[in-house]
Amino acid sequence: MQHLHRRRSRSDSIYADMRRRILSLELPPGTILNDRELSERYGTSRTPVRDAVQQLAQDGLVHVAPQFATFVTPFDPIAVRQAHFLRINLETPLIKQLCAREALDLTPARRLIARQRLALEGNDFIGFLGLDDAFHHALFELEEMGEIWMLIQSRKAQLDRLRYLLAIEHGQVFHPIEQHGAIVDAIEAHDTRAALDVLRVHVSGSVQRVDGMAAKHPDLFRWPATRELARSSRGGLRDTQT
């Protein structure tokens, strides 16, 4: 049991680091993932690496092409729109419930906003986006529905990668901080309409830019050709089940 726990813990650590590297475009779309090289990088056997890759595949960030290679997936506009649909339809009723509540402790949410400002000052965009997620998670926790946010989190990896690209290219990070503050203020004032108006703008900011980013960065949205995968297949993660 201890061995299985260590393996799970190690694969979770590898998964978290690889997810960060993919979201930050350190591992851009089309990057071939070689299990031997990854094992050497993380100082572990191939099994935890393969477990981590399976998790990334479930997130839609990695694709396993049997007999060819395993590679980082391109940006996916459909997945981005699906994540937006999920968020707006789950966060809207949450905001309505919070606005109807009395005596809510919004201090944790305000502290997360303050930490976001610090992350922004340090140009820590990955940390900033993590705190953005923590803010929304905290709102769900106020209704004891943290698992709902975890469901959203599991389906929005493609959206997160787009958010990071927008942040580094356009500095699109100031508005979310101000929007978070406006949402908290509206909840505190029981102003449902104001809170929902800000939420819609806040959640829709990235999805409205996806087509423009696809036109600007076609290489990030293009699937690699089978011929390219065949050339890169040696040493790749051909069978992540073993």
C-alpha cells in the first residue's frame, strides 16, 4: 500500500509540473513527449510518468497516437467554448444563492484578491491564474459545493491555456482582479443583477477572443501531421497502459 501511495504521489507531482509547463507553453502544442526523457527529468521510473500522461490526456492536454507518438495537443476552440458553457451555467446559480445569503464571511475571497495583486506585481501569471481559480473555488465553498468547482476545473484545461496566452500577450489580468472585487461587493450588497452582470463579463472574456487568437497563432491550433508524428515516434510514449 505504501508503494502504491508513493507511486500515486509521485505521478501527481509529475502531472502538476507537466500541466504547468503545458499551460505556460513551455511545452507548446505538437511537442513530442518521450517517456525515457521524462523519466530522466523527474528521476523516476516510467510508470509514474505514464500515469501522469494519462491524467493529462483526460484533461485534453495530451494526445496518444498509437504506433506514432504522444504529443501536446493544440488549442481547441470547441473545448474552450464547452468550458465556458459549463462555467456560466454552474456559476450563475451559485451567485444567485450567495446574493440571497445573510452574514457571509467573504474575507477569504478578499484575501485571494489581494494575493492576486501580489502575483501580478511579480509577473507570476501561472500563480495569478491559480489564485483566480482559488477565488472561484472559495465562492463555491461558501455554499459547501467545492466539488462542483473541481468538476469545472477538470474540464477547463484548454480554457486555462488560452487564459495564459492572453495574459502574457495582452496583459489581460487587471480586469479579472477588479471584476473579482466587484463580484464580492455585489454579493455583500445582495445585488444579484450587478453580480451576474460582472460574472458574465468576467467568465466570457477569454472565449470571446478564441477565434482571433486562432487566426493570429494558427500553429498553436493546428494538429501535427501523421508524417511528423511518425518521424518522432521512436522513444515516445507508445503504450501508456503498461
